[in-house]
Amino acid sequence: MEQYIIKGGNPLVGEVEIGGAKNAALGILAAAIMTDETVLIDNMPDVNDTNVMLEAIAGIGATVQRVDRHTVKINGSTIRDLNIEYDYIKKIRASYYLLGALLGKYRRAEVALPGGCNIGSRPIDQHLKGFRALGADVDIERGKIVAEADHLRGTHLYFDVVTVGATINVMMAAAMADGVTIMENVAKEPHVVDVANFLNSMGANIRGAGTDVIRIRGVRSLHKTEYSIIPDQIEAGTFMFAAAVTRGDVTVKNVIPKHLDATISKLIDIGCEIQESDDAVRVVANKRLHCTHVKTLPYPGYPTDMQPQIGVALALAKGTSTITESIFENRFKYLDELARMGANIKIEGNSATIEGVKKFSGARISALDLRAGAALCIAGLATDGITIIDDIKYIQRGYERFEEKLQSLGGVIERVASEKEIQKFRLKVS
Ligand code: EPZ
């Protein structure tokens, strides 16, 4: 079982290139099978989640050709199976995007029903409500969602909650329905817009992505395209907080600064200096951070996927901070790991009160989930002692070359797989 071992204490300094957005890529890879022509996708992050999605697509017969590390060609004309097995869903929930994609293209799909995960119970009722509104029969049979329609027809749909997943999934099916679909109270995240732009580049007619209302005029078929995925604002934000927490000076490159507004605003609140240019943001932190209050919200609010990263910063900031998590019910578990490093935290329901401490102490901790794991690495980098992080498979789901990028900024972090390697690291840094 691989672990990260970290010797903290160095400010992170330098420049880091940000890759393509994982959560946009997952929607785009599913949408790519909706044409029988060949689609070329560039700036694809090479992370476990996108690789499992590619396996799922290849598993139903689509032709997947890796052109290079970040470029893939997909051809959906060879699909022979409309059934996505539980093995894929278990590894990545987002393989349920194939439900919307297959239903739109073939009017039928069977996808294993995803369960909950480490961050919450994660219902999918809004996805199913959307497919039914488009005229599909949707049943849950033996742990599977079976969706089928003679005709998909445009509809007027109001989502009960703002959901990224249902917005993308239903948008894909509606892109090939007969007539016009209007979806209200939709998610406005940059990756929703990116999936809509991708579908439009294939000939779909989707307007309004990025606002509260998306209007889709269904088309009969989609065609080939070449498309480059937007930069990952959560990867960027993670490195920006790594700079803040280690009192460093880091420039994240190849980003869209607008997508980082909420993160930048909070970094300024806690005392960082920010310099923005067209496609880069520099974060300088040269003094102790100060406290603030933060509540996670759908975009353009502060992202839940950046909650653990700010949590680590606030645990070291001067004064008393609060965090309210309003998206997922189980996204505070990392705070118990931070407490093992000396943080002073009280959790009540979906709120955490954090009394900043001056220092953490090294400990052996567990990554728990993707963003929590990345945030705990940042905590380790801010700690004088040695931190060992278990279960780094979660981090590898969504961060490409994470330890290499941190090393390039001066972070002392290594991936180890045995007690012998841990001892070697200890000797090297002592
Ligand atoms: C997406 O998950 C992201 N995943 C998550 O990123 C991210 O945390 C989340 O959006 C919120 O921004 C992908 O894009 C692949 P939602 P998703 O549907 O689509 C409730 C990461 O670390 N809800 O916007 O599953 C739900 O319970 C991951 O990269 C319903 O009630 O999130 C939640 O409270 C983790 N019914 C809220 O909506 C539904 O049918 C928002 O969830 C669907 C969702």
C-alpha cells in the first residue's frame, strides 16, 4: 500500500502548471461517445478517475486511442453494449454520466446504481427526475438503473437542488431529444459550461450554460470535434492554499483566474497577496494567516472541493474561524486527522469552529478522500516533523503527478511503499 511521507517546514516557492479539469473531463469523455465520428480530446488529466472512465467507455465497445499522455481519440461507432457494470461505478461514481450519454444516443442505458461515498450519501433522484421528464421509463432493477425511451422529448424541468451531476447528465440526454428542453435551477460550475461547450462543438444546440437556466434544442445526431478541456480550478486552488499554508510564493500557471474568484477572495481575507495575470495567479504569504468564516456553496460560491484546503489554513491561522459545509454532509472527517496533528477544532453538525494553533506536529494520518487527502498533504508540508499519509489512492484519483509538482516547489514529499523506504527517507531528512 503506497503512502506519502512528508518532511514539512519549507515554504513552497516557484511555478506550477495546472492540468485539465478532472470533473469536466469525466462529463466530456461520456459525451464523446454520443457521435459515431471520431472525437479528439486534449488537455485530459492523466488521473485514475479519467482512466477508469476511459476503461468504462472501452468496456462497452467504444474505440479509445491514447494519442499521448493528455490527448485521447474516442470513436463511439463500435459500441455494442449499453450496460455499465458496478465495477466501474464502484471506482468512479461519474461513470453514471454514461446513462445520459447512452440514453440520448441509443434511447436505452443500464448503469449500476451508485451507492454513497466517503463524503456523503449522494442521492441521484434529480438525474432520474430529469430522464423521466424527457419521457424515459426509469426503473431500479437488481441494483441497476434501467432507462429506456421510444422517444425522448423536450421538456421544462426545475431541479429541486442545484446539482452538477444531474445538470450534466440530463443535458446530455436532452441534447439528442426531440424538441426544446428548458432546465431551471441548474449548476453553473465551469465544468458544466465546458461539457456544454464540448457538446456544442459536436453540433448540439445548448444555450445558457453558466447561468441558472439552460435551454437545449435537441439535434438528431452529433459529429466529430477537437476539443481542449479547461484547466482544473480545484487543482489550482489546492496549490494556492499550499503556498498560503507554507508561507510560500507560488504561481499557478495555465489557469482561468475568473474560475478562482471565490478561492482568491478567501486567500485575500486570510492575509495573502495575490497577483493575477491572463492565465496565471501568484499567491504570496509572508506572515501568519488570519481567521475568517467560510460557507461552501454551488458556483460561484466557495467550492466544497476547496473546503479541506481552507480548513488546514484556518487551523493554523490566528483567531477563531468557522466553516459551514452546505453541500455534503460528511466532509469534515479530515478535521479529526488534523486534530491528531494538534489542530483545535469543534464540529457541530455541518459547522466547524476552528481555533488556530501556531504549529502542527507530524503524525500518521489517513487521506480519507480526494480533497481531504490533498489538504492533509498541505498540512504535512507546513509541519516541522514527519507526516505519513495512508490511503493515497484517493489523491491519485484526481491529482496528476501530485508529489512531483510539490517537489518542484521545494516540498519534501515522497511516495513510499515499505517500512524500508520510510526509514531511508527518515535518514535522508534527519
Ligand atoms: C460534483 O459531484 C463533483 N464531481 C464533486 O467533486 C463536487 O464536490 C460536487 O459536484 C459539488 O461541486 C464531479 O463533477 C464528478 P452534485 P456531484 O450533484 O455531481 C445533492 C471531487 O472532489 N443531490 O452537485 O455528485 C447532493 O447530495 C468531487 O472532485 C441530490 O440531492 O455533486 C449534494 O448535496 C467530489 N440529488 C448536492 O446535491 C441528486 O440527484 C450537490 O451535489 C444529485 C445531487
